[in-house]
Amino acid sequence: MTSDTRFFENVDKMQSHLDSFIVDGSDQELFIASYLHGHFDVAVAETEKKLESQELVPDAALQSLHDILHLALDNAFANQELSDKDAVQVRELLNNLF
């Protein structure tokens, strides 16, 4: 199994976990998962672009995704996109993904 394959398998698992809140989550959990999902999709696209341009080695892809997501959320929370309570829940869900 290549590093690229492992990265995409991990992304698929994370995506499935976020999607599981559609069926099984409360309204609040769905809101939190949906918010994170938006940032997740952008971060995955950015990581894929770096992989395709060989700016990033495949073994570092998952860490790059993690770092991009944390930076995006730091910026969003600094702009007060969410309440403090919601921001904490988004961080907890992100930590569960990794």
C-alpha cells in the first residue's frame, strides 16, 4: 500500500465519521460536524494539490492536512465565526478525527 493510498483511506474514514452525524447526531452534533466538514473539504483539496505538484511528500500528507485544518480553525475562531462553546466542540471533533 502506498502512502498516497493510506492518505486517501484515512481521508475517507474521516469523511465517513463526519457524515455519520447526518443520521446519528443531534442537531448540535450535525451543526458542529457540518462546520468542520467545510473546513475539512478545503484542507483536503489543498493537501491534494500539494501532493499533485510534489510540493509535499506522501508520508507527510496526513500531518499537512492536520496542520492546515488547525490553522484554518485558528483563523476562523479568531474572527469569532462560532461561539466559544461551539469552537470547543469543533476542536474536540477534530481531535477525534486524528
